[in-house]
Amino acid sequence: MTSDDVTDAGPAAPVTGSVWRNRNFQRLWVGESLSQLGENLGTLAIPVIAVVMLRATAQEVGYLTAAQQLAFLVIGLPVGAWVDRMRKRRVMITADAVRAAALLTIPAAWLFGALHIWQLYAVAAIVGGATVFFDVTYQSIVPRLVVSDHVAPANSGLETSAQVARVGGPALSGALLAVVKAPLLLFATALGYLASMIAVATIRDDEPKREASDHTSLFTEIGEGLRFVFTHSLLTRITINTGATNLFEGLMTTLVPLFVLRELHLTPTVFGVIEGIGAAGGILGAVTTPWLMRRVGEGSLIVWSSLGSALGGIVFMLAAVLPAASIPFLIGGMFVFSFTVLNYNIAQVSFRQRLCPPRLLGRMNASIRFVVWGVTPIAAAVAGWLGGGFGVVPTMWLGVVLAALATIAVLVFSPLRTMKKLPHTLEAAEAS
């Protein structure tokens, strides 16, 4: 470990011992956990408002999902350059405040009888924009707060708590929907963001603000991030695979509320329970990923977990083939999908965080998210169009099959499949 590693980890990062002894990481973990709890308490609220209360069509559901993700495509690249110029803790605090304020307008409009699908689009777009800033910053601050050897355990801890929220949140949300109107659940989401804002504000980080004289043009700085991602073959393959699978899986996931609530005629309460139990796979996936990375291999786990998520999608869609057994298939498919997606995300995010120089972290994360999340509004719009024209179930099956073929084409025959240890340095990555 170099002296730069210690400096970049921040003043409170211990060089030895558990990542959980790092007070700054503890505060980040508390903030992110509270944010996830609030978000998942209201996770069903917006789709239920759209599908049940506003009687949204397949196209409108597609547009709503597209609005939530559009910011990754529109501002994803410049956000990385902006984040690298700013103090990351302040960016996260502001993003939480914006998300809370935007969401509170929905119950306010509902109470006055003025709620419309167009407001859902606007709020989704604003929350999505703030989320781009928060997520790019959040993934960039972890290597500042912990040392290199603690990056994977830190990501595992953060994802574990996120998955716990994804298990309990939807289930509790579904139960609350039986007695509380959907717009009121968004109060819980807003409170979660406000609690996260307070916790993040307590982080003590000595990150200096970049001087204006150190800034080059925005286009030059964006180009640096893109070149970093697309000049390292392993990182390029991972980015292309993630973008392709997100694009095709988006054809399925966009239409899940319509599939469950209209095609299978299940209630919002049952929908919440299914999502909660299925998401338990993510808890197991997050907890076991560090062990699987050692046993299976870091590169190998990325390949096999990507194939596993496609398998989860297939099991999920068997509910359309055997509607009488739909609930076990929905839960089983979501469980496998959640487990393998967490394996994949922790392994590949930890790899790229270790590999990237600190000054490029924001731009690297933004460049990758521009590709892997920028495709999701496209997928959502296409899913809405195909779902309305050719049917919800055929569109979802198409997405599942194409996602599996993408992983086979990009990863299965790549060097990652047999790599037990991924490189920690740029020099090692270039030699791979």
C-alpha cells in the first residue's frame, strides 16, 4: 500500500482491522441504510398510483420509468466532471434534500385533488436527476473513506443493508397499502432521504475542493473519464455487458407492475410481499459475495452471476406459463435474480473502484453509469411501445432471452471467465 492509498482513504480510515471500525464509513452506512429504508417503504407507491389510481396505460408506465432514468442519459457524463470538482459529501446532502422536496409534492397534490400523470413524470425526472448526482458521488466517496483492502467489504456491507430494506420495505409497503392511500407512503420515502442527509452531514472528510485553476474544459474532463473506461479491456467488457443486460432486462422490469397487477390479477399487497421475499436473495448475495469472490474467483463470479440473473428472469416469467403457480415462480425468480445481481454488482464495482485513480473516480463512475443506466429510459420507452402493441408477456420474454444472449456473447468467452484475481493496478490491468 502506498502513502497515497492512506491519504485517499480519509483521516478516519484504519489501515488494519474491520471496515466497521471506520467511523466515517459507519456514518455513510447509516445514511445510505436510512435512505434505502425510506425509498423501499414507498417503492410500490408510484407504480400503484400510476396503474391503480390514474389507470395508466402500458405506454404511460413506460414513459414513467423512462422519466425516472432519463437523467443518466441526459446529464450522466457531465455530472462525473462536476462531482470531481466538488466536495462529495455536500453533493450527497443536496441530492437528498432535492429528492425529499420533490416527492412531497405528490401527496400534497393528491390531498388537493390535483394529482395527474404529468406530475408523476416531472417528479420522477427531478428525483432521477438528483439520484444521478447522489449515486455517482456515493460510489466515488467509498474509496476515500476506506483503504483499498476494505473496498469490497464496504460495498458488501452497504449492499447488505440495502437488500434488507428491499426485503422489508416492499412487504411493509404492501401491508400499509391495505390501509393507507399510496400517495401517503411517499412521506416515508421523503423522511428516509432527510434522515440520510443528516447522517451524511456528520461524515468527517478532509477532501479539498479543486481550485478553479485546476479545471480544464468540461469536454476534456469528460473525455478523460471515457478514455479510462474504454482503454482497459476488462473494464470495457464489464461496461458493455452491464449496459446490454440493463437494456434488455429493462424490457421485462418496466412491465412488471402491469404483469403482476393486471395480467396475473394479484393485489398490491401480494405484490409487495412477493418483492420483499424475493429480494431476500439479495441479502444472501450481498453477505456471501466476498466469500464467493475468494472461492469462485473475482472474474469468474462476474461471468457466472450475470448468467444467473438471466436464469432468474426465466424462472420469473414461468409465472405466465403456469398462472396457477405464479406466486412461487415470481418469488423464486426474483430471489435468484436478486442474489446474482448483488454478486455481480459488488464484484465489478469493487474492481473498478480499486483500479481507478482518485482524481478520476467521479468521471469513471459517471461514464459507466451513462452507458449502463443511460440505456434504461430507452428500454422503458421501447417496453411501453412493444407492450402496448404486441402484449406485455411477449415483450418481457423477449427481454429475458436477449439479456441471456448478451452475456454469452460478451463475457462467457472472455478472459474474465477464468480469472481468480482481478488486477489492482492500471499496469496489471493493461497487461491482462
